[in-house]
Amino acid sequence: MKIRTARPDRGQHSRPRMHCLNKLEAIVVEMQDPKSGVRGVEQKLNITIIPHVISGKDIIAWIANKMKTPPEEALAFGTMLVSYGYIYPLHNHKKLVMCNDTSLYRFQTPYFWPTQKWVAEDVDYAIYLAKRNIRKKGVLEPYEQAHYNHLHEWLNYKWDFIVMQATEQYKAGKERKKPDRVVFDCQERAYWIVNRPPRRTHSAMDCGPDRLIDPNADEKITFDQYRRMNMFYQQAIMRSKVKSSVSLGVLVKYITTYKNHDPFLAPCLPSNPWQTDTDTYWTLNMRRVDIPTKMRVERWSFGLFELLTDLRGRDDFKIFLKKEFSGENLAFWEAAEELKWGTASSISTKAESIFKTFLAPGAPRWINIDGRTMGLTVKGLEHPHRYVLEAAQTHVFMLMKKSPVYKDIQKKALNPAPHNFSAAQLEQNAQNQNPGIHPIILWKQEEEEKVKAAAASAPVDIKAVMSKIDRRNRDIQ
Amino acid sequence: MCDQTFMAATFGPCDSCGKTGPLMNIYIKNEPVNYCSFCVEVMAYRGLQKGETLETLRQESDTLKKKLEEERGKLNDVELHQVAEKIEVVGALSIKTRRVLKGHGNKVLCMDWCKDKRRLVSSSQDGKVIVWDGFTLNKENGVSLPCTWVMACAYAPSGCAVALGDGLDNKCSVIPLSLDKNENLATKKKSVAMHTNYVSGCTFTSSDMQILTSSGDGSCALWDVESGQLLQSFHGHTADVLSLDLSPSETGNTFVSGGCDKKSCVWDMRSGQNIQTFENHESDINCVKYYPSGDAFASASDDATCRLYDLRADREVAIYQKDSIIFGASSVDFSLSGRLLFAGYNDYSINVWDVLKVTRVSILFGHENRISRVCVSPDGTALCSASWDHTLRIWA
């Protein structure tokens, strides 16, 4: 006996919404229209004559004409019609694709069309396989045999019912005329290939894990959900909004600013590594190059955030600020970032050290922020949490934004010439691809450097230095 | 500054119970108050008062919704294509497949780029997760998980770890990577997130120490990697949440999520409050992605459209659709400048849209089954697409 657990039933009860089915059905109905649809002929299969057979070429031409699309798109659409099961191929029935040639197809009967209302149940599949087994033992393919064995075990309690149904359907089928029977068999087989695809067949009904929401059920909203929605709407109404012309203008401005930096729109110099198989572009843009490229420096000028996210830009900015003796702002910003994104257990220790270094009156790297923000921050530090430095960090960011961005680096930037590889050179590049440095190695290097830098900038302990000098003098004497 | 949330008070004493904690900014009788999430829940579940019925609440909800639409409409003075009239047209693009990554034995469900612009991680239905060097086609690490349907994977910003969302275990785990190709990484797997249903999306924040996950149980959550502690949970969707994306802006405190209830919601990470919601799609939203500046985001849905939403104007500004496209879009991503929108569809193709002119620029064919994910590399040089035909393709 199977005991159903509380886990969602993976037996395909609630499926992704197949929103496309209505439109697909409308198109398929149009295609079958005797006057304006796809032309069908009769085809001889072994000794029977199958009516209304259509060729791939005709289907694609009709689709391209109807939807005004290029042939490749029409081909893709045709393949989708086959993989959903609206059209099935006569030969090569396991490959659910549309071919733009004289391959033959037929329309599937509406009884077997995919629908969202009910799913192709295992019981029906078991009946189908049992029926084929009755007709001729050993006619099942290996994957079907595997399914059959599995279902025999899984649905054992219903097996008598299944065999009875299969026998009834087999007898009913025998009473039909031969051409009808052949057609029906083809249709049924096509239906099950779409709904229980063999291993290398791509069927559109193969949907992936089911979503929990039932697309056929109406949404029932409870009173607490309404209350929450009302609270949300109230705050959304009061929320300040911006005129479309302003906000869309900003979007357009962003695109225009970054237009030349987008590798899909403008060629990247010296060359796109994926196109020419040389990674010069990446090595020139690493963190520790001697001279950064012109495009990189230009990008830094777009905004302070661009400068800070590019670690090389941050390093250069740090050196610049050191010269101006105003490095504490950047150091505070970095420390606040580390607090925000660091581990939960380190919050209190980090908050304490930040307070001692940057915020306490008389601190060694005291930052100059307005009294109100300072008051709020110090108060928040009594119960430190992840976002306690948010206000101060934003203020410091604004201050840094206003500081003049140095222009002399622009002169020293590198402007690499574009690569121009011949076909033979491209082939050689493909053979000698550079493996690059693994990010784990880079990360370890950077961590080591950080530790060294922290040790070097730690406040000097005068007493220790003095006692060291005393000891050395004593040794010399 | 694109983000309005940075000035809102999100931590402090609750106006109702006095406890210090993350706060939500709501309005009671048109007065702004700051409540902690527990007090908000208490308010929502309070029994029906005198004169209140389900029907009155529903009517109030409808009037408020209409009022919100009115407010949004008041500032709607121009459309996107009008603003974009003077912009020159995108030239013909010649995007070709540059690499085909073969190695998965089943449908590839998700992929993510590393910050070094060439490595990527991909996960598939047979439980295998592979870390590739996309440039040399070298498989650097491989992990075999006991479960199938690894629906989400993400690369850590440092490049030293990957996060994986289990479809059946309902967990999200972090695996540290190693330089040794033969090391069995599955033993080092560390469970971080626990949901009550499948994990549909996961991403690291700016550091390796926190991950954000979305789940089929309708919630999203922020977790601390080291301790596995739940830092913040986000409730508001009424159906499975299928996708999420973190804001790339300088005040990166928000993220957007999209789900089967046809809604896409913008959340404040600090307090867990739902700040904005957009209900324009006609079917499940499969993927959401922020515009590179953080001022807008795009969503892809089963109704065969992709839509662009402007966060500051608080409305939908563009619909990317065509009569000949009727199969659902499963994934979207922007190019570096934000001019191009790459969308992968269930009809095995990738359409490239011009974001400003709202026209289709190009179609990329090549895959033999539906596209599960498209992702532009961090420096914008290439696009990677993962598909159910067991392969990944890199286009440039």
C-alpha cells in the first residue's frame, strides 16, 4: 500500500500554465481549413492508404506566409507544433522535429491535443502498453518495456482493471476498418511519444518539476491577505514617484554613456577574447597591471561607484587620497562594507573596532560627518546590527563623490591597438589558449596582501619600539 | 541616487511593541508608523472587527488598487519609444556560437558566471554540477549530488565557492572549490538554507558570507553562510517564487523577485518589507533581472512577453512581444550598457531585443531544446545560454 506523505505529489497534478495553448490551437485549426490551410494528399503506407498527409515544406511555407516570418523562424515554430503533439511525423516518429523538406506529417486528432485540464495519467499509459502487449508480445521497445515493468509494480493493485480495459480497447479496435485502425494507432503512438518521451526525444510536455500552484483553480484570498494587501497599497500610494520623462531620460542617458563600453555594440580593444581566442583583453584589465587601459579609466569617470567596484580603481583612489591625507573616508567606507556583508558572528567585534578607529572622539582616523548622523550612529552602536553604519556610510560616500577626481591618470592610460588576426593565426590561437590564473590563487594572494597591509598600518606601539632601541643600544655597547 | 529606501528608518524601536529590531514603514489611517514584522502580522490576523467582512475588505482593496493606478498614471507623461526617438538604431549584430560546452548527461537547469569573466558553474537534472573554464573548455571541478533537479546555482564573488539549490532536499548548500581536480568536493558541502519547498533561485550578495534564496514555498530568505542562520525572510508572494535578482546599484539594499502569482515584487533587504509590486503579466513570471544601473528591471513570463519596469516611475514602461512569439520566455539578461535584452524562450531560440526602440534585433538559433537560462558575462563580452538539450553555448 502506498502512503502519501505531506510532500507535494510529484504526479503532475499542478502544472506550469501553458499559456500558449489557446493561440496554438487557433493556428492549428486555421491550418486545417480546407480552403486556406495546408494542402494535404493521400499517402500509401505499406498496403494501406493514409488520407490527408502533409509535407514539411508546405507546412513551413504556410507558417512563414501567415506569420510573416523568415523560414528559420517558421521552422522553429513548426518544430514546436510537432513537439507539443499537434502534428506528428509519419516516418522517424521518435524525432519530434519539423524538417523543411518532403518529410510527411499528419494533424493529430483533437482528442489527443495537449490540454491543461487533465494530464496523461500513468493508468492510461499502462492500459496502452498492455494493449500493445496483447496484440503481439515483444513488440514493446526497450524504454517502453522498462516503463511497463515499472508500472506493473507500481500499479499492481489495479492491474486486473488495466488488463480488462486493454482487452476491451483491443477488441473494439479489431472491429474498425483497417485504414482507420492504422491511423488511430499512429495517432495514439504519437500521443504517447509526446507524453512519455523516450530518452533522446525532446518533447514540449516534458515540463520539469511541477509548480505548486494549481493553474486550474481560482485564487482564494483570505481576510488577512486582504489586510496585508491594503497595507501595501497604502504605503505604495504614499511613496514618492518620479515623472516618466525624468526617469526614462535617466535610462536613456545610462545607455548612451555606456554605449562604447558594451562589447556587443562596439568592438572591444584589442579584441573580444571569445572571438579571437586570445585573452589579452583580460590580462590588460587585471588588477595589478602597470598602466590601466583608456576605456577602463573612462569608465571610472562615470561615477564613484564604478571607481570603487573596480579594485584597481579603488587602489589608485587610495593612493591619491593618501597624498591628500584624506584616506580615512575611503577606509571607513570599506570597513562599513565589510561589516554589512560579513558574517553574523563578527558584527559586534567589527563594530567595536570601527568605533574605536573612526568614530570615537579623538580616534586615530576620525571621519568628519555631521553631528546628527554621528549621534544616530553612535546610539545605534550600543546594539550593533548589520546596517548600523548605513547612514554614516552614505554620508561619507557623498563626501567622496564631491572630491575632485584626479585627471592625471588619464594621460598615463594605455590605448591598445585592435587585433587583426588572419585565419591561420586564429587557428593557432585556438590551439594555444591561455589557462589564466585561477581565482582561488588570486584570492589567496589578495588575502595575504591585506594582512600585510593591516600589519603595516597598525598604530605603532611607542613603548615597544623604544624598548627595542634600548635593547639594541645595550647590545652594541 | 536611484534608491529611495536608504533614508527610511529600518532599524530601531517598534512603535507598537517597543522592541528593537528591523522595521517596516507602513501607514495606519494615513499616518506613517514603523512597526516590526511581528506587529504587522498581528495586525493582519486580528479578527474581523464590527462592520468588517471579507467583502468590505475586498472592496477597500479594489479602491486602493485603483487609486494606486491613478497615482501612477498622473506622472505618466511620456512613453519609452518617444524618449528614444532620437537614439540611433542598433546596427546589425553578428553573434555566433563560439563555444559549445558538452559534458552534462541531462537537462542543464542553471548556470552562473564567475567574476573572472571566463569561468562558469552549471547544474543539471542528473545532480551533476560542473565548474568550467569556458575559454579553454576545461572542466575544472565536478560534484555529484545525490538529488536530481539542482535548479539553482551561483558562483561566489571571490571565485572560491559555489552555492547550489536542491530541488528535492529544499536546501541551499555552499561548496568550497579547490585547485585539485580530483578532490571529492561533495564531502565539503555545507547546508546553509532550509526551505519548506524546492529552492528555485539562489545568489550571493556582495561577499561570500551571505546568500539570498527564493523557494517554491512562496518566500525568499537571506542567510548567513557561516552559521546557517536566517537573517531575514520575505513574505508576500501567494505562489511559488521562481526567480530573484540583487540590485547592482551603489545603495544595493533591494532585490526583485518574480513568481507564479504573476507578480514581481521589490523588497528591502534590511527590513523584509515589500516596497513595490507590479501585476502586469498574464502568466507565471519565470525570470527577473535588474537593468545595469539598478533603476529598472525586466521580467520574462510564460505569456510569451518580456516587460520592462521603471522603479522610480513605479510602472511598466515597455512590453517586448511579437505575434509570432507565442512560447514562454524562461530567462532574460541585459547587455553591459543595457541597450540589448537577451531572452531565452521555450521554442529553443534566443531573441535579442532593443530595449529602447522595443523591437527585435536578432534571433539566435542553435539549441535543440528549451533554453533554461541566459546570462551575460561580467564584462559583457559574451552571453552564455544553458539548455535542456544537455549543452551550454557561449555566444559573442
